[in-house]
Amino acid sequence: MTTKPQPSYSPDVLAYLDRLYDEDLREFTCRAETPEAVAEWQAAARPALHKLIGLDRIAQSAAGHVPTAELGDPEDMGDHTRQRGRLETEPDVRIPFWIVRPKGTGPFSLALTPHGHDRRGYDTSVGIAADDDAKERLIAEDRDVAVQAAREGYLTIAPATRGIGCDGVADLHGRHGERDCRSQLIHCLLAGRTPTGERAWDMARFIDWALANLPVHGRGLLMLGNSGGGMVSTYAPACDTRIQIAIASCSFNGYVAATGKVVHCDCNLVPGILRFGGFHDVAGLIAPRHFLVVHGQDDPLFDNEDVDRAVGQVRRIYAAAGAGGRFEHAYGEGGHRFYKDLMWPFVRRARRENEAKRKESAP
């Protein structure tokens, strides 16, 4: 792999950024060295993260709301069915989604596949492409992940990601770079909430609704996503411990690269997050549950050294939690895409381990 020289900031700017992002100022950086200490850290850090991303404000605004769905007719796709729907996750917010269901009566394990910066990403997840070129890319880059999950035995919900794949607060006047996701961010910040919090909220409401209304159980609950969907698939399980297996594809590094560059899209901004901790600390809230980080070794968005540095910090937290074997990181031979050959072996092993542990603890 060849890398192009990257523009860099002046020494004065880098010194300024170092002072801004001083790791000693991070209140909830995980310094625990034992499973007990990790659990104690998580008990303090998780509520702080909820507050920081605006989950508490969203919960207050949506108090008493019960998610309800509008569903279309199922379509028989051979080895599975798919069904369109819209879920009202909070008052006046209706998130489009697909249900991809294996043949059989269930109950099934549940999977969710939030997508990244593709407005019709939830269609892509179920194998729907706009044209032949898009179809070719969909297949070549393993993007039909909801169908893949159904073939692994999961009843899968492929939801739109708020601010990206549904009718959010669009940039009607071009004041936010003509980026709808950035417009969503600006409007959220004015109210003390974030798109990151809204997306975690939506995923939790999909889980609530599915457990109450679909033939699924709560064992082996999986969430996976690429790019912006990988961000959701890190924050949501950090906040919601019902998610037992998480995969973040082409999305995981520090908030700020060694060069000072901020890599993630603006819509992932959480004000003050570096006073909370690093992205590895958010991921550390997933421990001791199974967590896989996948990257393309030629992904132009990320510097592999920055990725490796962040991954090393997650390994440290998982080791301290006594769960070193439940965290993995792998590079695929390619760019910014899914890698099914890396994801599904991890999921199968995680399901086997979780089921064996459940049987051991059963009375």
C-alpha cells in the first residue's frame, strides 16, 4: 500500500491542539486494571456518556412515548422475506426500515444494521440497488449485510440512520455545506442533543419494539455497520447493554489523528467528548461483550497507525475486564467497505460462546 503525503498543521497549531486535547483532562478515561475496577468505571462513565450525547434530553422529550410501526406486506425473496416499515421512535419522528426474516417460525436472534452516508443505505443493506453499477458495487463490497445476517439465522432490522437515510432536518437553504447530516447536527446542538444520541436512541427503540412485537428473543443480539453505521454500532452498544455482539466496520480510530486531523463526519460530533475520554473509552463500555473492529487496509479515510493506536487502547480495556478474547481487530484487503469473510466467523464464534455460557449458568 502506498500513502500520499498528508498536509499538516504548523507547530504552533499542533501545540494548541495538544493543549486542547490533553489526555490528562479526560475525566472518564479508563485506567482500570481489574474486572472489578472496569465494572466500577463503566457504572460511572455510561451515565455520563448518556448525558453528553443527549440521551437524557431525548428521553425527557419523549417521556411516555411508545414506539409504533407501520408495516407493508412481506415479499418472498426465496430463502427469506423482506418487509418495509416505519417506526415512530419519538413523537413525529418516523424512521424507515426493512425487516429481513429467515424462513421458519422462530423465535430468532435479532440483528440491526444501521448504515452510513448513503441516503438509501437501508435499501442497500437488503440488496436493493439503484442501477446495475450500484448492484455490482453492492455485491463486490458485501453491502447486503441484512440479507447476510438473515442467512446466518437472524431476524434483521435494517433501519435508516437518522440525519442520513430518512427525512430529517434537511439543509434547505444550503447554510450547512449542503449536507443534510450536518444540518441535523446544527439543529440538534441548539437543543442540547446530538445526532449520535438520536441514533443510539433510535436503535434502542427498534430493540424495544422488536422484542415486544416480532418473533425474536434477546439472546445474541447483534449490531453491525460500516462507516457512519460503524459509529452507531459503537455508541449504541456502549449505551445499551442488551446488544451482545457489535461490529464497527471502517469507522474506528481516535477522534483526532496524530496529525491533528478530525476524521469522522461532522454529524458524529459530540461537544466536549474529549473531556469525557477517547473513542476507545466509548468502545470500552462494550466490554466484556463481543466487539469486532474491521478496517480496509487501503481505506483512504483512515491512517492505519491511528487505527492501531486506538485499537491498542481498546485491547487494554478488554484485557483489564478479563475479556481479551472477546475483542478482535482485522484488516481486509481493500478500502471503505464491508468484509463478510471477517465478520461472520467472529459472529458465529461469539454466538457459540454466549450460548455455552448461558447453558452453564442455567439452573
